[in-house]
Amino acid sequence: MKKLFSLMSACLLTLGFASCSQSGATNEANNASEYANPTIQTIMERRSIRDFKQEPIAREQLDLIMECGINAPNGQNKQSWAVRVVDNPAVFDSIVNMTIAANPDVDPEMVRGCYRGAPVMVYIAREKSYDFSTIDCGLLSENICLAAQSLGIGSICLGSPIRMLQKVGGIADMLQLDENYELVLCIGLGYPNESPEAKPRDKSKVRYIEI
């Protein structure tokens, strides 16, 4: 019994030290050491990144992130999304230049800035003929963001580029999308160059219904 108690104590101490060492946050609300579950820790540590290092992401890691994305839950397993990854700077520049040309009323620097300097852009389109495809794309997007976070890769979900891309003729052809799909959002990926703190969340939005 003493040996068992000693072993349990050692394990608890080891877990405690490991949990403490994983947290770099000083803000009590952001203290990841309070989450022993690695999945919950990833969720609670994930932030929207708006300042990225200009370093490429290995295709092997992108493949893994995208595989996690398409394993998201989706209605009737229709997989009503189309995902296009742009990690080639020349291709991305072409998309930005097309966007600038199609939006002459928008400052070109604003067009470039709305992508937040992410070195990888993931364009997500929904199947127009399926009512719940937008929800499916949202679930896929969250999986992408969390998978990236678990690999030390930052992410940001963007909507403003999509509004401008809707005016770009030929963007569907460039992204190899057929006519039954339309873009709904894009996700910037890259190694973070900042460590923003979590913004407050309103817990009163969650209620338990007792009656």
C-alpha cells in the first residue's frame, strides 16, 4: 500500500509540474496550466493572429491540418465544402492584384492589409444547393484553426476579402471551383509574431434551462 501511495504521489507531482511548465500566460484568465486536458488547452489558448512571421509552413503540416478540417462533423456526410490552399506567393499576389483591379473604390493597401500578412491563405467555399453547407464550412474552419494551434501555427478567420473577391471575375476558375460553389470565408495561417491575450467572453450567454 505504501508503494502504491508513493507511486500515485509521484505521478501527481509529475503531472502538476508538467501542467505548470506548459503555461506561459501571466493572466489568470489565460492560464493554460489549469487545463489538464490537451484538447481543452488548445481551445483556450487559440487566438486570432494579425501579425505573422514570413516563414513558409511545410506541406506535410498543411496536409495534416486540412485532413483535420475535412474530418469535421457535417450534415449527412455531404462534405458540402471545397477547400483551396494558397501557399505560393506568386499565386497569392495574382489573387490580390485581381481583387485590387475589381475594387477600384478600395485603397490597394487596404486590400493587401485585410489578409493580415498571413503566408498561407485557405479559401473555403460552400455548396450552394445545400441549406446547411454554411454550417458545415464553419465546423470545418474551426477544426482547421484548432489543428493549426496544436502545431504552433497561428490562424485568423477573414470575411472582408471574400466580399471583395465576389466582384472578381475569373476567381472561381483560378481557385478551381465549379459553379455550384461560392466562397464564404478564408483562413490565414502562419507562425505567430504576437501573443495576444484573450478577449473577455460573456458567460451569461450560456444558460441551463431547468423547466
